[in-house]
Amino acid sequence: MKLKTLLIITGLCSLVSGLSYLVGLYGPTEAEVKNWAMLAILAGAVSLWASRLDFKKTWMIACGAVGYLILALAQILPIYMWFTAPILSDKQSTFVVSAWYSVRHFTVAILAVICLTKILDRLKIK
């Protein structure tokens, strides 16, 4: 798959993931969750913008690598929370928590790592 297409798909997945929290799809959420949602939306928008770059200059490769590494690492907390949420839930909502909701975070994390490796492949070490 071409890097441009992969960056667009990653950006859209991150945007959708963040928007799902921001609109309250999973019931009432804390302010920290909304902050994470804004981060995911911003990362998705930056990924869509980055799809226009050619990643031929070293500084572009470095910025892209750091950005996609952060996007991948940012998925760890939501994944962890979806697996432990049934234990931590305070039962204020009728929403039924399931670890299956973490699938989209695994998807974004995997796509971000693939983007990271494809961007780093453009770095020619002599």
C-alpha cells in the first residue's frame, strides 16, 4: 500500500476514534477522555495533512516518525481502559462496557506503526 493512502486511512481512523468519544457515543465521559479525544482528532487531522508531504527531507522524516510514534503510544491507555473498565465502572450509565471497543485503538496503533516504518524506510543511511 502506498504511504499516502496509508496516512489518509490512519488519519481517518484516528479522527473517527476521537469523534466517537467527543460526541458521547459511550455515555457520559470524564474531562480526561474528552482531552484524549481532542488529541486523537488533532492527530488525525495532522495525519491527513501529512499525506501531502513527500518525506524526502530528514526533518520531515524525523517529525513524521515522532508523530506516528506518539500516535501509536497514545493508544495504549484507551486499550488498557477498555479491558479494565468493567472493573473500574461506577455504574452511572446503562452503557455495557466490552473489551471489543478497543479494536479501533489496536487498528490505529497498528496503522501508526506501519506508517512509522514506511516513513523511516525513506531515511537513507549510508
